[in-house]
Amino acid sequence: MGQKDDFFRETTLRICGSLQIATALADVFDYFKLHFPLIGISLNILDDDLGAIRRIAMAGDDQKEFPEEIVPVPKELWGQMQVMPIREPQVITTELKEPHSQIAALFKLENKAELILPLWMDDKLYGVLSLRAAHKDHFLKRHLELLRTVSRPMAIALANALAHERIKRTSEMLAEDNRLLRKEFYLQEEIVGQNGGLADVMLMVRQVAPLNNTVLLLGETGTGKEVIANAIHFSSASKDGPFVKVNCGAIPEQLIDSELFGHEKGAFTGAVSEKRGRFERAHQGTIFLDEIGELPLQAQIRLLRVLQTREIERVGGQRAMPIDIRVIAATHRNLETMVRENKFREDLWFRLNVFPLMIPPLRQRKEDIPALTVHCINKKAKLMGIKQIPVIAPGALERLMRYNWPGNVRELENLVERELIVQRDGMLSFQSLPISVRSTESTAVAAATGTGLRPLEEAIAAQIQRALLQTKGKISGPGGAAELLRINPSTLRARMRKLRIILP
């Protein structure tokens, strides 16, 4: 009795020694090797939803000795296991009669053996503790008797592990909901160009935002479709709800249904728990389907049904779930051409094309480039930790406005970031623009000046920009830029307008 009491106490201390069941089981494995001929140990459950034996934790000398985490069980064998549950410790080998030999074959026990301890608590079978030996004859009767003494603490540990798994899954769901509600995906800010090149777009945003219509955003890559989607959501009645963004082109085709609509536990191999899809998480909010043209045809069918019925059905689910949701889709592709080529469903196109909103490319709103450039400089400098922001060199903004920007605002952001890296202690001249733009600009300046000297207006503009950066945009009053430059504030503002200088 003394040995069994010591074994019970030491095992209980180890299995309860960590909140992480894998860590605790590893400690138990090290101790059990003193008493059993072991090569590994595992905690498993009979998962009714999966119709499989699922491993919760394991420890062993060689992980390759163990089967996969989820071992599907044939339907007939699963039924036999349900009506004849194991209640006492027993050794499983492939030489036993069915169904034990079938179970042994599933667990790859050729010439090996497993000592199985059923873990019961309150008349409920929580799972089994499995001890694996390298040879079928290694386990003896005394091993069964010794293992029986720790069935209670092992059952409690497994029950706690399963409860922790459920709590963790729920916590992750709540954390994600909280993250969406705190709007970590988007930090509201004024849209640059809303009174300039984007004035017509913002008028349409104000028209459609208060309603619940589906909106289709069209435009080239990098024009800012996500920014407009944000503006629509945060100007709508559901602005306090979640805003869920989905890049349809970044999800593998075999996972698209599960990602968008979720799945039930056991819907497919590896679905060890239920999962809410993006549509379900966007309930009472907005879902932004970016790159909608990349959706495979099968997913287009399911999306059409969602738009028609405002209901979703999880993969493997048996019931439709109503959702209160606004859909904003976006694409840089020509969907009408894709419809003609049978790459996009015509009925889905009609559903999405209720309120199309075309976002102009940057080359068609060049009046916004100065303001966008200053905005990007301030934004990137903050992200890069640059405290002393370099000034824009005279003539640099004109150089930017002569370029056609095939990559649109995203290309401008990248250019600004490169320039800040290279010229963080100098002036931002944006000389990394394509050679054709720089050579045209150089020829024009040389023809205008005929010398290597800087034109007077460029020198004045550079000095004003330095003063504005030093005063953080303050023009008048003590410590303002006008005081530093020793001119009247009104005169300074007039020169800023003439030279097209924008406050930093």
C-alpha cells in the first residue's frame, strides 16, 4: 500500500502542477518512466461530433511513434465502442479479438502495446489515458493495478483541460468581437482630398452611408477603396458595430466557405471546434469584401444567397442563421467583362451593382498630391520614429504632380517612405521617381534659369517650410513662423497661398 500511496500522491502533484495540460503530462511521463516500460503517454477523448478519437495532450520519446492528433473511427466500430465502454484498465494489442484489435490497428500498435486507463467521473467517460510500450509483452498485471490508483486525479485533470479549452475558445471569440468593436482595423481620420479630387466621391458617400444598401467600389489598385469603405461604415447607423474586412483574393479556395460562413464542429477533418465566419462576426455591422472579383464561382453562389435572404449557413450546419449586415464590395477588375467570360455570375453582378462608386486614380486628381504628400510624410515619419521631419525641397511637389502614378496613392506612400529613409537628415526631393520624369524636370529648370542657381521663389518656399516645421504649423503669435521670419502673419499666409505651401 505504501508504494501505491506514494505513486498516487506524486502523480497527483505532477498532473496538477501546471495549468498547461501538455506541461503537466510531460512531468507525469518523466515520473511514470520510473514505474512503467514507456515510450510515450497521451490523453485522448472520444469526440462524438467528429466521430473520432482526439488527442488532447501527449509526451513521449519520439512523436513519430504516435498516430495523428485526430484518428477517425469507422462508423460500425464507433457504435461498438459506445455500447461497450471500457471501465477498467486493459492492455490493447493487435492480437486481441475485435473490436480491440481494430482499435489497436487504428493506433498503429503493430508489435507494440498500449495500457489504457478509462477516465470516469460522475458516471461520465471523459476520455482515456494511454501508456505506450515498445513491445506487446511489456505491460504486466502489476502495471494495471498501479495505474488504476490514479484514475480519479487523471479524470479531473482531463475535465479541467477540456473546460480550459472551451473557455479559451470563448475568450478568443470575445476578444475578436471586442477588437472589432474597438475598431482596431481602422483609425478614423479626415480623408485627404474630400474637398478636392474626391469631392464627387464623398458626395456619393454622404448619400448612401445612412442607408443599408449594398455598395460596390470600383477603381484601380491603390486608389483608396478601403478608406472609402471605412468612411461609409463610420458614417452609417451601424458605425458602433463591427467592421470586418475580407481580402477575397488572399483566402485559399478550399477554405473560402469556412472563412466566410464558418463551420460546425466535425464538418471536416481538422474541424475540432465550431468556428464563426466573417459574415457572422460582422453581424449588426459592415463586411467589406475586397477584391470581390477573385471569389471562386462556388463561393459566389453562396454569397448571392446571403445577399438575397440575409441568412447564412455554416459548413456542416443544419440551420440558417439570420444576419443584420451591410455589404460593401470592391474590385479593380472589370466585372462586366468577367460576366461575359463566365468568370463572374451575372445575377451576383446585378445584386452588387446597385450603387457603384468609381474612385478616380491619382493622375485624375493631381490637385490632391501636395496635401497627400504632406499627409504621407507625417504618417510615415510617426511610424518610423522620425522626430525631426525633413522639409520638402523646392520644386519637389511640381515634380510629383508631373508623374502619372500607375500605383496611385499606395505608390506615393511607398515613395515617401523610401525618401524618408534616404533623406532623413536632408531635404525630400523625390529623386527616385522614374528617370523620364526627372530628366524632363531638369530640362525645364535649366531652360528657365540658365544657371545652376536656385530660383528665388524656391529658396523662399524652402525657408517658409523650415519655419513651419519648426513651429509645428503655428503661423502667428509668439513663437510662430511669422515671428521667426520677421514678417507680418497676413503677408506670410499670402506667400504660402502663392507658393502652394501646405501646413505640415
